[in-house]
Amino acid sequence: MRPDLEKLQSCLHTVFSVHTAAGIIELRLEKAIELPRSGLPDTLPSPLNLTLTGPAEPLLSDAQYYLDHPLLGRQLWFLNAFSYAPFLNNTADDPNRSQRYQVLFT
């Protein structure tokens, strides 16, 4: 089930429990935005982009995962790991190091 933007925004800065081969990993929803429609028919929903953050280790492979959340229940989402400039200088011994993941709904 695809959640709508309003429901996702009500989950900002809350934790999702992600089921992985390494056990349950907690990711925090940092951003939920609507992307430009780029000529999509009115009958289709707008694309959405989510950003979640979590621990640096274990690094999750780009794959589908089950995520549990108190407001959304169980979801099956494709997580894509990424980092950008402010996080590239993290070192392995940095306790604040984190990994970012993206979810796209098109």
C-alpha cells in the first residue's frame, strides 16, 4: 500500500523498524516530499521521495524491506542507500556517523 504525503509527513522524525538479515534496524524518516508531476495524468498520484537515516553499520543493500511503523503498519518498500556531501567526511570511529536511504514512489 502506498501511503499519501499527508500521512507520511505526520510520521516525520519518527522511527521505522526495518526487518533485515542482520535483525531489526531502526531508521528515522527525515524527509517526505512530493516530486514534480512532469505531465502525469490526473488519474495517477504524484511521485513521492522519502529520506530516512540510520546507523552506518550494517549498510543495507538496495532491496525491498519490510518496515513497521505505529501509524502506517507494515510496509514493503525498496530502500536505496545514498550519501551526500555533509556525510562524506564521516570516519569509521565517528559516533555520529549515519547512513541515508531513499524511497521513491513513482
